[in-house]
Amino acid sequence: MPTFDSTANFEHGLPESLGVLIVNLGTPDSPTPSAVRRYLREFLWDPRVVEIPRPIWWLILNAFILPFRPAQSARNYAKIWTEEGSPLLVHSRDLASSVARQLGARISGVVNVELGMTYGNPSIDSALDKLYREGAQRVVCLPLYPQYSGTTTGSVFDVVTKALNRRRWVPEFRFINHYHDARGYIAAVAQSVREYWEMNGKGEKLLFSFHGTPRQTLDKGDPYHCQCLKSARLIAEALELADDDWKVSFQSRLGRAEWLKPYTADTVTELGHKGMGRVDVVCPGFATDCLETLEEIAMQNAGFFKDAGGGELHYIPALNARDDHVEFLTRLVEKHIGGWPETSPDWSASDVSRANDKTRERALAAGASS
């Protein structure tokens, strides 16, 4: 028989709330080899991330990757670490708290927003625990991935539903699985590029660099590649760029298998060989800045470009907690919670409180312990 978690401090008549679970990929707790090793072990063991038979992958992971990669990755994390911690965690917290403020000002009912990470801390399970303690009876999950991939959004769904599967009581649940072509998202990225150009001038080419995935994910039907291409095209159109002014590439390749092409490192090297004076890079698939943007693009690939004979590579920051990004995500959440009691203009805190009091009185009278 399965064992289900119970809410130890459950009381009849507790105030209800609506929960918003915002999820990002995750980050090590510190820029040290041991912390990075823990993070990579959890991340790379996910069968959604690496689709290799488990016994074979266990050997590769433990014999060839975990003994060596954490030290180099830790050095890379150290280059971008801040006094507040990991940039991904810092920006994700800022974004979640900003969305919480916006929702609190717009929705009549009680709304609680929590941040969880698919890998590392704060975990999705801990975020759901907080929402349960805050009385959330309806929960919407927003993964911070504009383009759907089984390796990212699919993994969020797996972790969230696994956590809910252990609960005796499961809330109403809604899941947002992409927003790659949403007007607000396209407009926010385009505006961030315009503002960067206004302050720093404009490069000869704009490169859209998305996180790569193994080629087999596309062959097996994952929509990620198509959604990346559509996002880039819509942003380029919003910026009124000619076809020769922009290009799409894919970064962060792992292992020797073929991944989505063209690779970002090869692309910037090729542009450098052509003697291009400046290339601008934006990464629309990353909602917040992280190792892959701040170190891999702004440092590593800038070096590849210069070493190949190019001039300057300019990285255009992720949306992070920009006002237009917060506004878009808030409206996206509002759209997906439509019809729930907290969104009704007739919702009244005093009426709900009185109803909860009566519920508690009836439950106690019927023999409930709390």
C-alpha cells in the first residue's frame, strides 16, 4: 500500500488561497566542486535530460563525468557568483516576488507565489509544502521556459506531479507548458534588445542562441526546435530586421552525440573568421541570467569570436525581473487561473471568512478533532 503525506496541522475552516508555483531549472548551492557534483548528479540522472539506458548511463556518469566535470564547472560558476549567491537564483527570486506583488494588487482573493527548482534548492517539494501551509486549494504551475521541451518543461511536470502524488489531498491543478509565441513575451525580448542598442550601439548581426538538446529529441517529436525558430523569427520581425541581419544557433552541447545545429560556438567562430567587427547575442530561451548566459556566452563565446579574428561579442541580458517581463508573466498567470474563485469580482474576504468559521463549527460538531 502506498504511503500518503498528511497535513499534520490541518484544521477545518482554515482560509483558502490560490497558489502559484514558479519553477526554474536550478543551481548549485555554492561554486564548489562538491556542491556542483551534487547538483550535476541530480540534473544529469534525470531520464528526461539524458535518454540513455540507465545502466550504461550510470557508468558514464559516475566514471567519466562526475569525477572530472564538477571542478571545471565550479570554476566557471565562481566567475559569475555574486554576494547574494547564484545569479539564476537571485534573478528567479526577484522575478517571483515581483509577480507576487502584481498578482496581489490585481486579484481579489488570497494569492501566494512560491519559487521552486527542478534540481537543487529551493526544491519543488519544499515550495509545494509552503503553498499547502498557506492553504492553497488551487495551484497553477509556471515553468520559466518559453519554449517547451521534454528535457525542461516535461521534467517540471514529472517532479511536480510526483510530489503531488504523495499527497493525501491533491489541489486543483493547472500547468502552463509554453509561451514561445505570446505577444507579451516577444514584445519584452524585442524591447530589451532595442534598449541595449540605444545604449550601446548595434552590432553587425544579431545571434539568437538557444540551449541545445540532442538531435534525437527533435526526431522523436519534441517541438522545442520549431518553437525556438518561431520565437526568433517573431522577435526579428518585431525588430524589423532583414533576413541577413540575424541567425539562430544552439549552445551548451554535452557529449559526442549530434545536437541541434548550428552550434553557437561554431557560429561565432565562423563569424570571427569572416572578420566581423561586432556580433550581438541574445538568449530568448533563458528567462533569467545564469551560467549559460553570463559565462558560456558573455565570456567563453566572446573569446571564441575574438580568437577567430572577430572584434567584440556583446551579450544582451536576459529579461530577468524587467517590468515588461513581470507584466507579461503576471497576465499569463491571470489567463490560466481564469474561472477560479479568487479571480471573481464577487469574491469577498469577509464572506469567505464567515463561511470558513461556519465550516469549522459544523466539522467540530460532527466530531472532527480540529
